[in-house]
Amino acid sequence: MSERWKERCRMALKLKRSLLFVPGNNPAMLQSCASLDADCVILDLEDAVAPRHKDEARRLVTYALRCLSFSDVGKVVRINDVSTPWWEADLIEVIPANPDVIRLPKVESTDDICTVDRKISELERANGLPEGGIGLHILLESARAVENVTNLVRSCSRVKGIGLGEQDLMADMGIQRTSSGEELAYIRGCIVLAAKAAGIDCFDSVYTNIDDMEGLLASTKLAAAMGFAGKSAIHPSQIRVINEGFYPPDEILSHAMDVIAAAKVARAEGRGVFSVNGKMVDGPVIRQAIHVLAQAGIPCDPEEVLP
């Protein structure tokens, strides 16, 4: 079994279904991060913060990272992009507070990623942090970025995830949003394929109509079916629906558990192929069952079940 597959299984158990944007200059929301039921929070220093409030937001986010309890909620900080005068100051202030991930918006070239990677490494060393310990998520928001996605995801080992900024992308391409979202199907497929090939996570964009929970659930279920690991949220009311959308349906989860139980017996008996509920099961089916269990947060050691 490859080390890459083992690492994918390990990463999948840390659920990242819902990623809630929290404005960096909103003290009340920062204090509530641990109680909102999101798998991750994105402490935002970029679009949610006006230029005159950038310094204030930076200080508040750093204070929150150092002093507030996030429990087991993932801590992601979205900094400003490298074309702005703020990105370096963002990193200088927040890296010593040791966030889990830096989210870099409006990425278009490997130079953007390598510039930020070098700065993070410098700050990790200066602050006694393990070099490479802070992950990097890159956000694609232009046609040029999508076209270059294969190179971007492989630009450095710090890149652990990729996201799609649909609003900016549609503006860049002159695309009109439809209810089905089919106008972005090809692009979303490219993002998922590049992420899977690189062995990293991919995250779906926000659903902007916060009053349409039915539409949000449908959008989330489609994202889960396509292979996205999670979806961004812009309002706490969206978290429950997103988490529900990524949870496998009862019948699929039940079948996956049956497959895993039978696979353990088959492996002990030296059988590579067997049947469950009248269907043949082999390695690929077992891998899919492991993935379903991971979506439900159920651990499964591949070495105990794969032939």
C-alpha cells in the first residue's frame, strides 16, 4: 500500500466539510468560533475587511489565535493577496500565533505561492515553529489560475488544499450564474482532478443566497459527489446544512460498513475478492468504502482491510 494512500486516509479523518468565514474585525464572531459547529473557521483579513480596518483586524485575529479556545475547530487565516501592500504584514503578525493554515487568495502563478511559502518558512524559523508545519490553501479566482492549476497545486509541499472563488472567476470570465451551476461544471471538475492527482484537499465555493437552504443542500450534495472535501460558508446558519450535505446517506454508509466488516474477515482468510449483499467486492470497492467512512468521521485502518 502506498504511503500517499495512507496519508490521504489520515487527512480524511480530520473533517473539513464546513469552513465558515469570520470577519477579522468582528470580535463577537471571533469569540464564538468554537461554538458554531463548523469544522474550520476562516479568519478573514481580505475581502471582509475594509482597507482602513486592516491593522485592527490583524491584531484581533492574532489575539484570537493566541488567547481564545478554538477547541478542535480548524484555524485558517485568509491573508491579502500578494499584489496588495498588506500580505507581508498579515504573515508577520499571524504566523507567530501558529494558525493551522494560511489561505492565499487570487493565486495565478507559482511565483505567488513560492513567495508566500518562503516568507512563512522564514517566520516559522524565527519563531521556533516547525518549518512546514503551517499549511497553505490556494484560492483560484481567474481563468489564468484555473488554466495553470496543475502547476499551482504542485508548486511546493506546503500546499495542502485548493479552493475556487466562483464570484471573482465568473466576473473574470463574464459568466452569468444559473441555478444549476452547470456553467462552472467543467472548471470545478478540473479543480477536483488536479487536487486528487496531487493528493490534496479541494474546497467548493460559497453559496451566496443565505435564505435558500434547499438550494444550499443540493449544491453541497453535488460538491460531495464530485469529490470536494468541504464547502465554504458565509453565515453560521449554513453550517448545519453543509455538514448534512457531506454526510453519507444511511444506505451508503451502512453498505460501506458491511464492506469493511467483510473485508477484515476476507483479509484474515487470504481472500482478495468476496461478495457483500450480493455484490462483488475487490480493492477499489474497499477503497470507496474507506472514503465513505471517512466522510462520516469513522476511522478505518487501510492495512486491516485492503488485500
